[in-house]
Amino acid sequence: MNGEIITIYLPIFEEKLAKLEARGQGNTDEAARLRRVTRWTNSDQSTAAETEAQAAA
């Protein structure tokens, strides 16, 4: 179910990441977390547990 939740919010995460990058804040911790989540949902190589662990890091 967590994977479904992330997928539902994916457009919001991508938009927020784009805004951060546009403001020159693409190197912040928040941007890095958003980037990891959006990369996971766009590939089938990670599990939901791995993504949650990465987001928590």
C-alpha cells in the first residue's frame, strides 16, 4: 500500500522538486529525498521498503 500512496503523490513530489530546483535549492536534503522517491517510482528495481529507508535517511 505504501507504494500506491507514493505513486498517487508522485506528481506533487515532482512539482515540488521542480520548484526547489528553479529556486536554486536543488542541493538541499529535501530535494534529495524527493529525487530518490521519484526515481524509485519511475523504476522497478527498488522495493517500497528500500525507498522508505532512503527517504528516512
